[in-house]
Amino acid sequence: MTAGGLCLLFAASCAVTESDHHHQMKTEAVSPGMATGARQALDLAPAVQEALKLTMREHLEALQAIVAALAQEDYQKAAAVAHEDLGFPKHHQAMQREQGAPFPPKYQELAMAHHQVAEDLAQAIPSRDMKKILPQLERTMKACVACHQAYKL
């Protein structure tokens, strides 16, 4: 895939707004009880909500940085961002920010799945094989979408 193709892929994925994506996309990670219109509100303290919003923005920025690095064929940077900014190091940072907030078990399951697929992406990137990398990138983005389909602040 060309750099332009990667940028187009990312732009298209970002063009789906939060209000649109919950009824345009359906992923297997969302249980039938959490289908369209049934997003569960997370009952969190205001400080925890802000911390979670910061983490979500950082995840989006990391996805953009990964796509940009792949477009420039900087596989080392893309893999590092996938691991550090989406994988388990980010999970540990988020847990510290959220100070033990009471998240539902399903949310925790989705979060762990998200971090795991990001780690899988980080492992695929050094292959430099876009036929291996792009499916992992898609799985990573799908994990993000699944959580946003299921929960809201």
C-alpha cells in the first residue's frame, strides 16, 4: 500500500463521527445487549472522566502517528508507538490516572483486548509486510470502536 493509501485509510476511519459510528459499524466485540443506542454511561467522578478523555485522545493521536510512520516506512517508530502509546504501558499509565475508578467488568475486558491487539500490531510492524500489518491495524481500530459503541461518558 502506498503512503497516500495509508493516509486515505486513516482519514476515512476518522471521518466516522461518534454519533455516526455507533449505528454504522457493528463489531463482534460488542455484545448484542450493547447494540446501537444502548451505550452504557460510565458513572465516573469528573476528574476520572477527564483522565479517561485524555487517554482516549492520546489513543487517537497514537493511531495517527502509527499511520504517519507507516506512510513514511518508519517501521521502528510505528512499532514503538503501537507498544508504548496503545499497548500495555499505556494501560498502566491510564490505571494510575484513573486512581482505581470502578469500571464495569465488560469495560475492563474491552480495554484489555484493545491493549492486547495493539501489542499484536507492534509485533507485526517489524515484518514490514503490509498484508500482516494492516489487518492488525484494523483489529486495533476495531477494538477502539467496540468500546466506544458500548460505553459513553
